[in-house]
Amino acid sequence: MKLVFCGTPQFAVPTLEAVIAAGHEVVLVVTQPDRAAGRGMETQAPPVKRVALEHGIPVLQPEKIKNNFELRAMLEDILPEAILVVAYGRIIPQWMLDLAPYGCINLHGSLLPKYRGAAPIQWAIANGENVTGVTTMRLDSGLDTGDMLLAKIVPIGQEETAVDVYECLAAVGADLMVETLCGLADKSLFRQQQDHALATLAPILTRDDGRIDFTRMAHNIYDRWRGFQPWPGAHTTLRGKKLIVHKMRASSHVAEGEPGTIVIQGDAMMAHCANGTAIYLDELQMEGKRRMSAAEFLNGYQVKSGERLGI
């Protein structure tokens, strides 16, 4: 097929490479503008742009697309058979939805209709799901409400973080997109409406989502930590200062205690959670300081059992 590809982060790269390898003609890549990033805040090109240029594909980086007459004229001149949308980061306007015969085909990082929205991978893990997946769908004007094409289930390991699952789904999704395009081309694939009554939302993450709520069960706190990697992570306060928790694990320790109360066991540091559960805080960092193991942290800050976190 003649395609236009819209995508921005690393998640979209395997799909772009897969459709090129499958022999499809990607005539244009649309991606977000270069942004300042990293400690030095140097301007960096999106991963999709770098890969497109390696393959000699023209790249367009508009700030806005809804009323972008230059982009519209260019796409109308190209007349792609389909527009692929993978983590592009912009709402697709109606004129683009209507442009290509096969429409705008989106790769979504969940098993729709579950986890519609900006952060499906993160919220699936944070909510303790043991399976997730990817879905190809034809975009419509709603938020991930379009007709589904194909889906693939992927298990979530008990210790996997969003970073791990992100990489896995990107690879699985690339193959699924190629399979979807084949099915559309040979007319063996049919659209299936979503059951909107089963929909759940996966809203964009905020910094506050990373705040540890010790009134939750330990396993729930651990799942949220796994889901919110690398950002917003997990954080609380100790002695009035921000404390970042880089590594944690749920404890089988059963003992009632005020949520957030610290318990020291040798070189280990735990905190009481809901219903007699506790969480091990294995790697910590006081704001502005270096990361430390629990043993280093306890020694350096002389933390005592009975101190409270989150107050």
C-alpha cells in the first residue's frame, strides 16, 4: 500500500520499520517537532524522524494539524491508501479521518475497549492486570472509540514495569499492523464495533499519580510503582522533604500499624500499608541527593522505626 505514517516516540519505531520491511510504500512521515530534552536541554529529533531519515523518507513536523492547509494539500496530493497512526501525540482531525480509502489505522497499547486514553500501558500495570495487549483500529472522532480490526494478547509478568511491557507491545504491535494491512488489502479483515459499556479510561499521568498512598494495600502500591516507570515513579516525604523510591517490593509481613510508619529490620526498611501489609523500600533518594540502597540510606540518615512517611 501507499502509506502516510504518523508517529513520534520509540514505541512507534518498530511499526514504521516493519511496514517498510513488508514492502509498503511509506511516502511521508508526520511527527512532532524537535524538542529540548535531557539534562542539557539540547534539541533532539523524535525517534520516528531519525528512522524515517535513515530510510530516505520525507518528514513533516507541523506544530498543529487541524487547520494546517499545507499539510492537507500535501496529503490530498499524495492520496495515501491508509494513514497509520502510532503514538503520534495529536488528535487526528476529521479531514484526515476521511482522506484515505482505508482510513486512519491506529495501533493502541491495550485490549480495547479497556484502557482508552493516553496511558493504557501504565494504567493496566498500575491496576494489577496480568494480561494486556495491542489493538489495531480504525480511528473515528472519539477517544479510542473506533472500530477494532485485530488484537493480540500479551501477558504481564509480576515484576515487569511499564518500560518492559512498552518494549514488548511495540514489537508485537508492529507485527499486528503488518497483519492488519494484509487483511485489509485482501479483504479478509472486517471491522468490529467496540462494546462501549465495557470501556475504561487511562488518563494522562500527572506528577501526583506518583505520590505513595500508604492507606492502599502493599501489592497495589507496588503495582502502581511498576506502572508509573519511568515517570512519575513513586515518591513520598520524610521529615518534610521529598523522598523518591526507585525500587520497592511488597512484603508478606503481616502486622498492624499506622499507614506510612517505618519499620527497620536490620538493613531493610519497610513501611506499614493497609490491612496489615507492608512495603519494602529498597532504593531511595532524598530530593537533591544521590540514590542509595536501603542500608546506605538508614546509615546516612539514621532513620528509626516509628518515624512516619508522607506527613
